[in-house]
Amino acid sequence: MNGLLKKLVLSGLLAMSMVAAGSSYHVALGQETDDPVKIQIYKRFYDNYQGNKAIAYKAAQDYVAKYTKDKDQYVDYLQKWMKAYEQDQRKANLPGLINEKKFSEAYSTGAQILSTEPNYLRAQIDLGYAGYLAATNKDETHNAEALNYARKSIQLIEEGKAPSEWAPFKGKDDTLAYLNYAVGYLTLKTAPEQAIDSLIKAAQYESEIRRTPSTYYFLAIAYESGPYKTLSATYQTKFAGQPETPEGKAALEKVNVVMDRIVDAYARAINAAGTDPKTEQSRKEWLAAASNYYKFRHGGSDAGLTELIASATQKPLPPKP
């Protein structure tokens, strides 16, 4: 093959691959080469970059490794193509890493994706919900990252942004329900007041989350460890055992309202669980907790509790006091 033909072959392959790949920068044709290896490696890339990207990627690696010092448009193009390919691979691999519970690798991969594309919503959604999956798998090392991703995703979706696809969720509302549920769970220990807001919000969307027993169990726990604990301690410190005063009555009423919210949340959890044998032990524990609060509010009687549980999900979820 003479020099002119080699020039046309190599530069022509580059031009065709750039056009086909949607390259936006001008290609200056006319590089001449007498290196048959150079042509062979680039042709291997060109022949495979559409149908078999893995082979094309290996060819691009070989070309760049061998001819980096050339610093020409061929090396420049292949380096850019390789970066795009690597990014696509990271995006494709992220859901699998989460499904396989390789959470550290998933968050590392996600950080790489977002360092290049900081507004890539699909990764933010996946990493936001993955924090809940990790935490329930006894791995809480990613809680802070997950909360940031989940909250950012919620904000962007509510502003009208949408990912390239909603799967594995069923759509916008389903995604928002699961993300708020994740935020609620991840803040349950550290910020129960915030967890209440997120869990109530999660239950507002038409999603499996509103029919999931744990949504309401977590809500009951958030009420107990948040406002009930605070208000009850305040009442005991300032007013318990003292002559009744308007301030004391008001403080007790606040405690009572929160207790009613706790009973309501447990009732919804029991109702949503139905008769599933897998939740039998949980239902017994939830019923015992609900009964204690209910009896305190009704002079030691649990009359009406069964009916309350049976009709719990037929009523709107009460707002946070």
C-alpha cells in the first residue's frame, strides 16, 4: 500500500467514525503514515465501535498506548471515545452493583459518574435509594451520601426534571414515594422530626409505599422518639404532680395529640400487614404498643381499638401536629 493510499485509508476511517459517532469537532484529514500496525489497530476499532464496543475499546486502548506521543487527531478522538465508553459502562453497571449489594463499589462508581455529569439524575436517584437498601443490610456507612443524593433528587424531580427512564420505579410519583421513604428511614435515628415529614410525604403518593406496613411502623417510631419523647419529658419536668394550670393542661394536650398520632400509625401498620404470616410477630408487637397508648388515652380501656385498626387506612393520614 503506497503512502497516499495509507493516508486516505487511515484519515478516511477516522472521518467516518467521527461522523457516525456524532463528533462535533472538525477533522483535519491528511495524516500520512507508513505504519501498517497503526492502520490495522485503527481499522479494528472502526470495524467494531458500533457492533462490538468492547473489542473497539481494546483496540482504542492499544492505539493510544502505542501512539500517544503522536498527539494527533486520531489519539485525541480515541481518548474522547474511550472516556465516553467508560462513562456508559459505569452507568450500565451501577444498578447491578446496587442489586448485588456491593454498596461501596456502587457509591464509588456513582461518584465517578457524577464527577463528569453532575446533573445525571438517574445515578442520584439510584444512590439515594441505595442508602436505604444498604442501611437495612446493616451497612450505614453511606447514610450521609445517600441522604444528600435522595434530597437532591427529590428537589430536582419536584422542579420538573426527569431521568432518562424511571425504572426500576413505576414513574414520577413512585420514585418520589420511595425517595421520601428512604429519607424517612435514614433520618429515623438522628432526626426523627424530619423523618415524620418525609414518611408522611411518602405515604401521600400513589405507590406501594402507602400500602407498606413499615411506612407506618417507622412513622410511629419517629413520633415516639421525636415529639413524644420531648413533650413528655417537658411535661414531667414542669407540670407532673403539680396543681393543674392552663399551661400544664396545654402541655398535656400536646402530649395526647402525639399519642393519638402514634396509635394511628401503629393501627395503619397492623391494617396494612393484613394476615401475612411473615408479619405475625411484628403485628403482635405493634398491637401491644398501640394498646398501651390507646388505654392511656381512654381510661384504661381498649374498647374501640379493634374498630380503629380495621378502618385505619380508610381515613386520610393525619398531618404532623
